[in-house]
Amino acid sequence: MPAKKHSLDFEKPLLDLEKQLDDLLQSSQSSDLDFSQEIKAIEKKIDSTKREVYSDLTSWQKVQLSRHPNRPYSLDFIERIFSDFQPLHGDRLYKEDAAVVGGPAELNGKRLMVLGQQKGRNTEENLKRNFGCPNPEGYRKALRLMRMANRFKMPIISFVDTPGAFPGIEAEERHVAEAIAVNLREMATFNVPIIVVVVGEGGSGGALGVAVADYVMILENAYYSVISPEGCAAILWKDRSFASQAADALKLDGQKLLELGVVDEIVEEPIGGAHRDWDSMASVVSNSITSAIDNLNNSADLLSDRYEKFRVMGQFVSN
């Protein structure tokens, strides 16, 4: 886990208290003075401040948390949840895309196919991973692996974390829209359980290109949306500074998505966000994935259920 602490504006009171606690602990270790009472008082204050800060976040604050630089990424979850992960590379058409990772792995002794959209932790990694924005070859690699999973009857687990597909001219030249569209079509036909976990950003068709699934879960502070709040604000208000208003209007956080039937489960994060406890977060996600696989294995007709799931989205009744 990255050691460097990053703070968002609304987290500042908490980080100030944590710094006071660190200073007291260091003073206690370097002197004979007893600071136990002061340490207990600050720890109690930190706990209450955590609950106060994170208990009623706005949609925009959740978007900010979903982008937190210390948040666990797809490979962090894969490393903690699965065993014997064998990453495979290339789309067999153009080249490797490091913004998409994937390969067979094991969970509870059962083989499955794991996919993930992967960001970088620093400038070098982000350039390699294209800031988590897949090119067409990334979606074609994902499709190659999902076809393999379908052939060998392996459940598919897809971790979503991208601001969107890469919008550059090279991606358009290699037909990124067509690559995403083919994935949507093919994922609708696979006769194996497909489970999606939105762990950070779920941006536009870039996310949906690996997210046509039987069961969609979203982390408490992640988002899933047709467009980023900044992009929406630039279109509607002609000003990206209206991103917070756009986030509310888009109904992109977990609770609203659950009410609309877009997602099936909200995965609770540790108090303070997933970036504060990777292991605990991975354990909760692992349990949710295991439960979802068990339930989907009991489905009488996966394809019909999947079809119906997407058909009912967006239905409304008028008087």
C-alpha cells in the first residue's frame, strides 16, 4: 500500500488529528513521558471524526474518493482475492494494452477468468497503463479472454475502474466504438456467470465495454455513469466548475444506482474509504463475489435472466 498520505478537502480535519496522534506516538517512544491518556483521547476523537466526515458524503465527494490516489486498483484486489493468477497478454490482432489486465485464476479452489481495468500509481506507470483508459486492443484482449472463459465454462469476474475509453485519434483509427460494441453483443451471449465489481471510476462506454453482467456490485464510494461529472458540466453549463451539481444530477453513486436497478449490490467500505484498509476491503469483496457465483450457479437460464435484467432498466410508468 502506498505510504504517502493524500487528503481531499473534506478529509483535512481527520488528517490533522492523525498527524497529532503520530507526533504523540513518536514523542512517547523517544521520551520517558506517559502520553497514554492523550493518545486515547485523540484516538477517540479520530474515530468520531471519521464517522462524522464519511457518514453523509455528497455524490461529488464520493467521486473524489473513487479517484483517491491511494485507493486499491484492480490488481490490488486480484492479488488479495485470487490465487494462481496467470496474466495473459495481447489481443492477437494489434498489440498488448496494459490498461486492461486479465487471465485465469482460482477462488476457493475453482477456476475462473479475471479481468480488470488498471491505473498507475505514478507518472511512469500511468503512461504505461494509459491512465486506465483502454484502447481498442484492450477491449479485444478482454473479449479474447472472455471467449476462452465461455469455452472452458469458467465464471467471469470483471473489475471496472476507468474514467473512460481512450479518446485519442489512434483509438478512433483502430475503431474503439466498434470494439466496445462487439464486447456488449458478445457478453450478452456468454453462457457462464458474469460478475462485475465497480471499484473506482465507472466511466461511460469505457466501463460498460467489460460490464454487461448477470450481477453488478459497486463499492460504496465508487461511481458508475454515462459521463464524468466534469464532462457533463462542460456540456450542460459550459463550465467544468459545475461538476458537483452535475454529479447530483447524474445519479451516479451506489445508492441511486441500486434504486434504479443498474447495480445489484453496494459493497460497504471501511470507515474512511477503501484506501484506508486494502485487506479488509478485499475480504469483503471476496465474500460478495463468492456469494454471487453460488447464486448464479443456481440460475435455471442465465441468458434469459441477463436479457431481462437489462430490458427492465429505464422502464417507467406514466399516468
